[in-house]
Amino acid sequence: MRCAGAIPLLGSRPGEIDPTEEALLQAHLATCDSCRARLADVEALGVIVRDGLMVEAARRDLAGLADGVMARIPASAWRGERPGALGRARAFLRHHRVLAAASALAPALAALALYLYIDRGSGAGPAGLSVEVTSEDLAAIVLDTSDGPIILVGEGANGT
Amino acid sequence: MALPDLELVERARGGDPEAFRELVVRHQRRVYAVALGIVRDRDLAWDVSQEAFVRMHQHLAEFREDAAFSAWLRRITARIAIDVLRRERPSRRQEVEDVPEPELREAAPGVLSTALGTDPQQTVLRRELSGKLGEALDRLPEVHRAVLVLRELDGLSYEELAERLSIPKGTVMSRLFHARKKMQALLAGYAGIDAPGREGAP
């Protein structure tokens, strides 16, 4: 590869150009002082562009920008939500997908518990069975029976 | 202690306006820098920045947590800035082949990097060149400026640049080459370091 072929490739990142071209470029750079100097210029320019744009941006007072953004977002976007609490719960569940899946079963388990409770009241359920549904942490569901507690799902239960 | 971006994103998704405002304040400088780098107009860059944050709010639910939030936001910004250029200044768009550069003298290889060097005293020159950057960018055609800013400030790959600018990868490389060549010549000229210091290509 000669300089004319190498120059347009200077500044490319690994994997951005054809592997054969990349190998030829590296071989050329190993022997060409001028192209090594050109590559150094490309890198220096990158530094100046990044620095310079941040310097330019710093010259403007951006104090009112956030207010302008907030004014453009309809208030309804913030209503109907409890700021913080619900968001934190969603974040927790998003980061703990097993718990989230388990918590999705909670309504079904509650319905089962209610069914069993009503069933017992009618006298059709197991004699002497005391059923209570509780929830520990966000998802651990425990059935307390006369035979002892039974953990159905959840990671946060303490093993009772 | 400042909350991480992802925590603020989650809170903003949950309807917390203060968390959203904190995200705006935290990222507004860099967002404005990307916008200004592309549109080269302070008021337009302000509008682009605001629009970027409004769209960020609209699309928060789509943000995937395995991506870098700041990069995601800057890409929204760049997309808006490019759309603004296409919409508002079509008459000023120029293709590479149309760019006149009679007054530019090519900088000698290595002159910029050598001038910057690693000597602490040369950081003065680096600051001086950074201060002149805007002036140099103003003299670049928009098609060159956008590709250079997106590459250097936003870190986009050739493929991403091609997709973002709707041009072939070869055109991306060509525009980057021309943009860098002009910027090096302009900056070297501003700093008075454009005298050839090395021999040309073999």
C-alpha cells in the first residue's frame, strides 16, 4: 500500500475497514513516517474538536434550558403517578426480573387463598385448616397452614 | 451523593419531574455542544437541545438499560440537528465535489500533533486552537461539519454515520478525509504553524 491508499483509511477503528486493507495499512504505517505523522494529526484534531466544542458550549449560559424543557412537557405526564415511590418500585422490579415474575402471580395466589377461605367457611374445605396469605418483601408468598408455613414463590423469604 | 443516570431514568419513567430535570441539567452542556457543532447557530442549537430533551422524555420507555444513556441522548440530539439542517437550510447544503477550497494550503504531515505535543507549555496552544475551533467549523461545508462532529464528539462508527446521514460508507470516509484536511489546514493557519516541517509522502 502507498500513501495515497493509506491516507483515506487513517483514523479508522478496528473492524471498520476490510481486514485485508487494515493489514496493509498497518504494514504501511510501520514503514512510513509521513503517514504516522498524518495519523497523529487525525488524533490531535479529534482532541481539539472535542475540547473546542465543549469550550464553545461553556460560553453560553444554559440556566434557562431546563425550565424551557419542563414547560414543554404537559403536566399530565407527571400526574397520576406518585413521584419517586412508584418509579422506584418499577425500577426494583425491572432489575429483579425473577421477583417481578413472581409478583405477577400474587393476584392469582390471593384469589386461591380467598377461594380456600370461603370454601372452608362453607364447610367443604379440609377440616381444621387455617389458611392465611401473606407477602414478604415484594414477592415471597407464604401460605400459613395448620401443618406449617409453605413458601410458594419468591426470593426474599426467610425460610419460615 | 449524585444518583446515577439509570436511577434518574427510572424515576423519570415513574413520573418524577425532579429526576427528569436533573437528567436535563446533567447532560445539557454536552447536548448543546453536539447541537452547536452541527448547526453552528447558538439559538438554533438551543432549540435543538430543548427538542432533544422533550423527545428524550417521549421515548424514555424505549431506552434499554444496557446502552449508555448519554450516548443515546446525544444520538437523539444529532438526529434532530441533522433534520433541522435538512429542513431549514437546504440551499446551503453542499456536496464534497462542490466545495471550493482555493484559499486553503494543506498542512504538512504531523504539524498539528507536533505543535500540540506533550509539553505542558504547549497546552496554551491547545487552548488557543480549541478556542479557534468554532471559527474553523464555521468555514466547513455542513456536510463535512456534521460528519466530523458526529465522529469526534459522538464517536459514531462509519456504519452508524452512513445510516444517520443516509449516505454510503465510502462517502462517509471521503467526507471525513476532506473535513479533517480542511480543519487541519485552518487550525494550523490560525496558530501560525502551517509551515511545512516534514517531507511529503514517499
